[in-house]
Amino acid sequence: MLSRRQWLAAASAATVWPLQARAQANFSAADLAHAERLRELALADGEAWRLVESLTRDVGARPAGSEGDRRANAWALAAFERLKLEAARTEAMNVRVWQRGAAQARLTAPYVQPLVMTALGNSVAAPAGGIEAELAYYPDLKTLAADTSDRARGRIVFIDERTERTRDGSGYGRAVSTRVTGASEAAKRGALALAIRSVGTSSNRIAHTGAMRYDIALPRLPAFAVSTPDADLIAGLQTQAQAQAQAQAQSKLLRLHFTLDAREGVEVVTHNLIAEIKGSELPDEVVLIGAHIDSWDLGQGALDDGAGVAIVMAAAALIQRAGLRPKRTIRVVLFGNEENGFDGAHAYSERYAKVKHQLVGESDFGAARIWRFNHRVSNPALPLMASMAALLAPLGVAWAETGRNEGNPGPDAAVLMRRHRWPAVALTQDGSSYFDVHHTENDTLDKVERAALPFNVACWAVVAWLAAQAPMSF
Amino acid sequence: MLSRRQWLAAASAATVWPLQARAQANFSAADLAHAERLRELALADGEAWRLVESLTRDVGARPAGSEGDRRANAWALAAFERLKLEAARTEAMNVRVWQRGAAQARLTAPYVQPLVMTALGNSVAAPAGGIEAELAYYPDLKTLAADTSDRARGRIVFIDERTERTRDGSGYGRAVSTRVTGASEAAKRGALALAIRSVGTSSNRIAHTGAMRYDIALPRLPAFAVSTPDADLIAGLQTQAQAQAQAQAQSKLLRLHFTLDAREGVEVVTHNLIAEIKGSELPDEVVLIGAHIDSWDLGQGALDDGAGVAIVMAAAALIQRAGLRPKRTIRVVLFGNEENGFDGAHAYSERYAKVKHQLVGESDFGAARIWRFNHRVSNPALPLMASMAALLAPLGVAWAETGRNEGNPGPDAAVLMRRHRWPAVALTQDGSSYFDVHHTENDTLDKVERAALPFNVACWAVVAWLAAQAPMSF
């Protein structure tokens, strides 16, 4: 929203003010004191753990429109009531979803070896009886995209792209294109199907799912991921086959057979789940703290995004329980079907297009501690961000150094930010371990770092409270 | 073999001799120098990695009598030849094996939740259509064994026994009874089936298999393990159901449905795989360094026991490559069907009952570094053990402090030791992480700690060489 030059001007203006002076110039001393108190209360609060424990135990996986999704609706309404949040409601939407069927894969040459695999979300089904063909091996998507030969034709393309472990998720960001666009890159070259190394950083024999998309101008190939140890095996056998071919020995070609069943375009109803703390002075202005209620089907949706659901619910509940009444309305939104279409974000965007949003943000990056605070707000609001940053600093949260005021507020919140230019906040969690379990069967409660949850709640409570109290629009 | 008192006498006798004096009194200076050279050569040797990489890539899983087992035979003979080991041979035996079929399980109440599970080895098949029943929850085997009520009758017994992480595997030793004897404990009480928390220390959504046994006087119940996160879910739902029952609210009972197919008593042929370095002076006396060639079907048998196979083969190859000709015969034995019956150990025991064995030992505890040296030898041989211990000490290996001269040489070697009272060596690896992957789909090459292999090879080469050169029988 700000140009680089505008931002630099604002940032340097902010820097020359003493911290205390800035804080006093912006939020009231009372509001800052309340924020400090919320921060301390949050660190002693076990509500987020109770919520994520209950959500994973009593609801489990909750793809849009599933039985689990319906359990989640009832669960959220009961939790909103218990937490004494206001105006609790579900907002229905009709969506078309993809549903997983049975699938399996095995190498059939050089020997029979079952592979641990999972279909990618939105994959078409394979023909009955499956597909068996030679593998065409590519070390990464770039190599496939550059291939002008007919090597892929009539084969199953295998892309061996690796995911780098990073704190900010950038490694996933680079690797995920393989999953999203790989099938159409393979289709361009006459391939029969796509198999990929699981996107993610785990070395477990567990495969990673997630959404893919088809280019409508191209044939739609069935697509799946194999676990990283299975990809290692394929890579090892491929290296050996190449060495044998170069040595003019009999090369042992890799062949693969798979079956994959799935249903596309199934019409279901899902919901956004909403509750509030009504504002006392500006009730029609909204501070939105969000997460998404849906999950992939394979695990319990513990890190993605049960933890986020628990964190933002607990943050709102803490403000309520502290007896604070915000000036603006603080609204918890649990979006439906984030995982495969952002339907909840689009539905919310339509319904609340004309409502003034002071700030939108989303917790959707696991359960680890927040290490960075960023935002996208108007120039005059930057000193208020400095005050927030000062309150977050004791929690080990740094104010973004690079790209300041260019924060990404999370997937659903980003839809809203882009569409309506609503101000946004980004509280970035440490994602170093997130992609070990994200979108896999391993996304279960035991992976949630219990001790980190109160730090997350503290950050969200401070930010939501101060955004609601701010003397100006962001 | 020694009484506690005899051992104490021997140990204190050994302790009062200066180390150098002891060593000179036993092995020749030349043999000790060769041992030191072997140790140094081993640390720079990549052969064990090459072997385990090839075994897991080119052979894969190798349950007794399977296609993988036949590939393993050919693989071992080719490797023995490449490594210039002598008298390479396979020794066939007829065995009856258990073969896994399809299996799945899901909670059906309080809601439908698929469980990650695997059948236990030797489990009978469930009736067609499977079994559905209420769960009878027991926190551990002891509680089940003490239960005099009829709570288990007509139900599926679930035992939630946890495995403690320990360096020496004692945690596994305590927990594994659940797997081995749980089904018969449940059968005594009229249960329909047994489900257990996976034995092992992993928190991955991957289940652990392994052998179980039936009491022949009792009905044989189908038995399986669920992954630890699935066990956590069952435990959480059980706790909640109990709390509801105590609160006189409607308790949500747990119900489970499973199918389990398996074949028992399938007649197959498997083999012990043997190669040697022939002794120059006492060729009919054998130093046996072993491992087992078979593996469970779920993974690649990388840690169990591909690493052991690679370590002992590489140790023998190193002695051969160093141009050393031992006085006694050093024999590498890769036992068949260790996992489900010790058939290879029994066959070897029959065939070689009258051959004098100087020492037997086995590498079958993964790929981590050896931290403890122990043995079971005659009293007069203890000073020779002190010399070996001194040579192993620079590798970070401690001479056993407690239970000295009561070492367990590994599963197959222990069969031989007990049956024939052959002297034995125990080179104990660090098992802290072993039970994270042992007997699971996760037992794949990437779990092998490459850098630790040369340390293992060094220990085995030193011990095998000195045992072959010793001036006396152990």
C-alpha cells in the first residue's frame, strides 16, 4: 500500500521518536496498560490448549462438507457459548468439493515395491484398473518445464523436487508449484499421469496432500505424491539405471502401477463460523482475527489449522474474560474450505464488503511461537504499529526489518486484504517444523507444542485489543 | 557362565594389572598393531554405507521366503564375491511363515475415524467382514492381567502400554510383552480381539509390527497395533467417556471395526548366507560375526537389520582387504528368518553343533554408534577382553561396568550361545532412536546414520581379528 519511499519516510519518522513518546501519542495509557495485562494473563492461560485438544479429539478431520465439518460447527457454537463470545453464528455457503477415494501405487520394475502415496487434492480419478507405465524422471519442475523432448510421452512423469526447511515457509513456497502445476506441465508433453516427491520437510514414510489445479486447455492427468523415502528410492534406482545405461549394461527401467479414485464437484454445504465482542463506541467497525475451521482429511487438522482456531478463539475469550469492552467490534472468523478454494474468504468478502474493517489477520501456520510482526496499514498508522511492536518485543517478536508494511496476513485474510484493501496484520510463526506434518496423516495433536500456544494468544490479544482501541483508522 | 563371585574375582584380578602389561601378556604385539591399523582403516572406509544403500535400494524388504528374500540371496552372493570373501554359500531350510494380507481399522463411535494400524506378526485373520465391538480400555498389560471382571468379554481389548525411550532398549524390552502375550491375556477374559498402542518411541502416524505368540490352550484372537497418535486419540476419548459416565451424563462409548487378513503356516524355503576368511592355523575354529538377512515387510529393513548386515560384511572385507590372514576362521553369517522364529539360528545350530566356535556375536540394533563392550567368556579369557576393551576405548566404547561378562550377543547369536555355551561378544549400539523406526514402514535408508557406520565396522573388525588371533580359547 505504501511505496518503498513512503515507507522509509514513515519508518524513519517513527524511529526518531522516543518509544514512550510514540506510545503516548497514539494509544491511551490505559489502553496500553490493558494490553500489557492481557499479555501477562495470556501467558498463564491454558484455554488454547483445551480448545485444540478438544477440536482434534472430539471433531477430528473436517474437510468442507464432511461429517467432521458438521461436528466442527456444533463444536464451535458450543465453544463460543462457553467462552461467552457474542453474536455467535454460522453462515452457510454452497460449495463444490473434491473427495478422496482409495488409491495405491507400487513400483513394478525393477522389482515390486509398494509406495506410500496419497492423491493430490482435485486430482481426477485414474481409469478403472489404474495405470501402469514407465517413469520419466525429472529432478525438479524447472527441468520438466524446459524439456522439449518426447521423453514424457506415454509415461508417468515423476518430479523429485525437494522442499527446503525454512523458518518463514519460503522453501515450501518454492516447492509447492510442483504440486499445483506439475500435472499440466506433464500433460503438455503427452504424459499419462503425475507423481511427485511429497512437498514438505519430513523424512517420514507419510505422503503430503494439498490442492493442485489443471490448465483447462490441457488433458487432466491423475496426480499423487509419494513419501520422501519412497522418492529417495526412486531417485536411487533412477541413478543406477542411468549408470547402467551409460555402461551399456542392461538398464533396469523403472515402471509404476497405481490406482486412484476420487470424486470431483460434489455439492455440499459448509459454513463460516463467527463470534464477536461487540464494540462499545464503533460497533460497526471490525477487527477480524481469523483461522480456518476446515482441514485436509488425512490427519486431525491439529497444526493446520486447529492451533490457529484455538489461538484466535482464546485471544478473544481472554479479552472478554478480562472484563474489557473494546471500542470497535472484535470478530473471530473461522473460515470454511480454506484448503481447497478459499470459499469461506470469498463468501465473507461478499457479505461484509461494505463493513469497515479496521484490521484483518489470520493464524494459519501451526502452533510454534510468533517471531515477526508485520502489517499493511496506512502511512499515518505506522506509529501505532511501532507501539504494538514495543508491546510484542518482550514476547520475542521482532518488528519486520525487511518488507515492513508488506506483511501477508494469512491465506483467507489475504483474500480480504487484496479485494477490499482492508488493513492487515501478519503475526508470523516459526515454520521450521510446520512442513514436517502439514497436509499429512501426521497432523495430530501430539505435534502441537503446548508451551508455545500462550505466546501466540498473547500476541493476538494485544494486537486485537489495541486495534480496537486505536484513536484512528488503520 | 561365571557366578557373580567368580566374575568379581576375575575382574579385580584384571584391574590390578597395568593395561599395557595385560595386553602384552595376551595378544602378540603384532596382532595388537594390526588391530589398531584395522581400527584406523575402518574409520576411513565407506563400504558399510555402500552395502546398506545397495541392500535397501536393490533388494528392499525381505521377509523369509519372499521375492525380496530371493533377491537378497543373489545380492549377498554377489557382494561376497566382490568383497573377496571365501567359501560363500547359501544354506537352505524349509520354514513356515506368516504372510500379511489387507487390514484396516476405524473407530465407529463416538464418530467414524480411520486408524493407522498394522497386523501383528502371526495374528490369525479376522472373520470375513471383520469385527465390530466396543473397546475395553486398559492402560497397560499389568492392568489387563489383574482384571478379574468380565469387562473384556465380547469386546475388543485395547492395551495402551507406552514404550520408554532408553539407550539400551530396556524400555522396549518392558513394553514388548504387550505385543507378544496380549492376545492370550485378552482371550482368557473372553475378548474378541486385541488392539495395542504401537510398541516403540515414535510419535509418527505409523504403526509397529512384530511377532506375537498364542497360548495354545486359548482361543486365538486377531491382533493389531495402532500408531501412537491414534492410541492418544483413543486414550483421550476414553478419558472423556469416563468423565461423562462419572458425571452421569450420556457416555459416548468407543466402538471399533476392523478387518484383518493374513495367512499362517505358508511353507517356503529361506537360507542362511555365509562367507569366510579361512583360518591359517586353526581353520576349524570359528569366529562368527552375524546379522540377519530377513526383515519385516513394511519398510526396507534398513536399520533392522540392513545396517548390521553391512557392518559385519564390511568388517570381514576390511580384514581381507588389509591382507591379514587370521589364525582362526572368521565367518560372516547372515541368518534367515530371525524376525519370526529364529529359524536361521536353529538351522545353523544343528548344522555346526560340533564345530568349535571361538566367539559368536551379532550386529542387530540399528546403525548408531557402539557405546558398550561386553561378553560371556571363560574366566581365564577375561584379561584378553581387557585388551580388546582398551583398543575399543578410543572409539568411545566403554567396557561394561555392571553385569560384566553377562553380555547378550544379539538374538541369533544368543540362541547359539545358550544352546552350545559358545563364548559370545556383545557390542551394544545406542538404541535411543532405534525404536522410532524399528518394525515400521519408516525403516528406510534415510534413517541410517551414515557417519556412525565406520565406528561400528571398526569395533567388529578389531574384535573379530583379535578373537581369531587369541593365544587361547575364549
